[in-house]
Amino acid sequence: FSLASRRLVNAATNNSRFFSSTAVMGKKVAVLGAAGGIGQPLSLLLKLSPNVSELSCYDIVGTPGVAADLSHIPTASSVTGNLPAAGSWPPSHNTGIEAALTGASVVVIPAGVPRKPGMTRDDLFNTNAGIVKGLVEACADFCPDAVLAIISNPVNSTVPIAAEVLKKKGVYNPKKLCGVTTLDVCRANTFVAASMGKDPKDVNVTVIGGHAGITILPLFSQVPGFSPSDEDREALTVRTQFGGDEVVKAKAGAGSATLSMAYAGYLFTEEVLRAMNGADDVVQCAFVESSLTDAPFFSSPCKFGPDGVTEVMGFGEISAYEQKWMDQMLPDLKKQIQKGIDFANQ
Ligand code: NAD
Ligand code: LMR
């Protein structure tokens, strides 16, 4: 992540980069849910990216304003604000989801409702499952070759829903469907770096499993030079698993993580785009179709290339402590995955 972070700083402070050859390789990126708590700061960060030539903001409300606002930022990318029906920005732009998606190389989806205190991510299923299903159907119709990055919760179920929708439409490519678990990696890096007295840019924790409570498993045993007490290891593991709840509680009914998620979603997208543009060193955790365990979807380090995931990598040796969590997690994760599959096929 340190490279991507540095690129962001460069992008924000050195506009001349946008008029160099990097802009030529820019891609169209669509954000679905772009007027929301995540969608707006995520769109801002993507507007700064030299890897983006066209930023398409889509939501059921508010995107003309978001796009008009972003369009005053002097970076080389163009920006459009799309609504389901009339009223796009700029007014000359065709409106609707077809215009929003056509030609997109990457579609990032943070559309849907967030948690309030006392809720689990699964409590969002009834509302968000249908939203994700509808949006992914549109992706299948209008940008079947795009990499889809699903942020909407519960990720453990919305990604399997997306896979089933794409299968029904005959365009499923497991290399191009990812659930975004980057925020779990960001949290693990932040927490372990603080505990070690290090700069977070110098740690990169592998976080595997899913994206809800105990299905999130940070592999602290693999962090070089880190040997916490049993008590510290437990506290760091549980804090990473329930980092989302920490934010939901602090926001006291006003939603869940938006700013850190926008940053994490930006990092993930930027790395996908970098790989599309030929970088051969892109490895990041993603929740993808997987045969590493008996859960059909699983987050682990993945290598990315020009067409999405080129290799679902293993997660190496894990400690007895981590294996205990893994054994606990798998039944839950498989249930949440099956719930998504059943919804899409009902
Ligand atoms: P929000 O309510 O602030 O924004 C959601 C946006 O989605 C709204 O602007 C809404 O109008 C839009 N929307 C709803 N239905 C839509 C549709 N059919 N088409 C297009 N847009 C639609 O919520 P938020 O805080 O931005 O969170 C969004 C989602 O992201 C939630 O489900 C939340 O749980 C999830 N989330 C995931 C992670 C992760 O790590 N994967 C982290 C944080 C939040
Ligand atoms: C997070 O991890 O912050 C998100 O999944 C949002 C949530 O509901 O916790």
C-alpha cells in the first residue's frame, strides 16, 4: 500500500503528472452509490488518480451535484453524474445506468444501507441483496468485461449473489469479481504498527476469510519481528475482526466507516488499474471464488494482471491460534455464502 499511498500524494500535489503519458492509459471507472458516505470521498480519491480517464458517478440521488463539484478539480479525467432517469450531469450527457456503465473497466459498488449500533452486517441483507442484484444485472448487460469490486455489505453474501447473477446472464468470470476486504488489511496494519511502534507503511498484514466478525482472520504470526503476548495477540485479532463495530458505535446511528473505507476502496481500485496497465507486482487480498478451503469464496492474497485476478494465492503457514479461528469461522462463512446463492436463485 505504501506505493499506492505515495502515488496518491503525488497525484494530489503534482498535476503535471496528469498530462503525461500515464493519462493515455487511463480507464473508465464507475462508482455505483457515488452520492453516499463512501461513494463521495471514494469518487474524490478516484478523481485524483492518473489511472482514471473517466469517472462515472451513479446513484439514485445526488450524483449531478457530486459530479459538477468534482469536475472543478484540475485533473485530466472527465466526470459524469448519472441518475436512473433524467437529470444527468453534464446535461448533454446521456443519463441512466447504461450510460454510466458502458465502457467501464472497473465498477466499484458501495450502494446500499449501512449498519446502526446493535446490527450485524447480515441484518443489512434484506435491503442490500436486492440492490446489489439489480446493479450487477446492469453490469452484466452494459459492461460484462469489467472488474466488479463489491463493497456493499454483507460482502460474504453480496459477492456470491453477484456471481449467481453473472452466471445467469452467461458472463461470469471469477477473475473479475472481487469483494473488497482491503479495510480489514488497513485496520490490521494500523493496529499492529501501533503495537510495534512502527510506521504503518512498513507493515502489510495478510487478512484472510470473509468480511464480518469472526470470519475476518488477520495472520499476525506472519508479520516479521512481531511476537506479541497471548493477551495482546487476542486483543489485536478481535479488534481487527470487530473494527467495523468500533466505528459504528462511535458514529452512534449515523452510519459506519466511510472515510477509511473510501481510502481502502481507492487503494484496491488503484491496484486493479495498475495491474490492468501492465504492472506485474500487484498482489492484494480480495474475497474471490476460491478452492483454498471448503468455503467457495474466500479472501486471500491474489495476484492481479491485465484481466483481473491471475492467481488466487495461498496464505502460507498459519499458527495453531489462527487455525482455531479458522475452524470457528468456516461454518459461519459458508452459511453466509449459501444465503447469497439461495437468494439469487430463488
Ligand atoms: P450510505 O447510505 O451513506 O450510501 C449508500 C448510497 O447508496 C446512497 O447514496 C444511496 O442513495 C445509494 N443507493 C441505494 N440504492 C441504490 C441503487 N439501487 N443504485 C445506486 N445507488 C444506490 O452508505 P455508506 O456508508 O456509503 O455504505 C454503503 C455500503 O458499504 C453499506 O452496505 C456498508 O455496510 C458497506 N461498507 C462496506 C465496507 C467494506 O469493508 N466492504 C466498509 C464500510 C461500509
Ligand atoms: C466495516 O468493516 O467498517 C464495514 O463493513 C461497515 C460495517 O458495517 O462495519
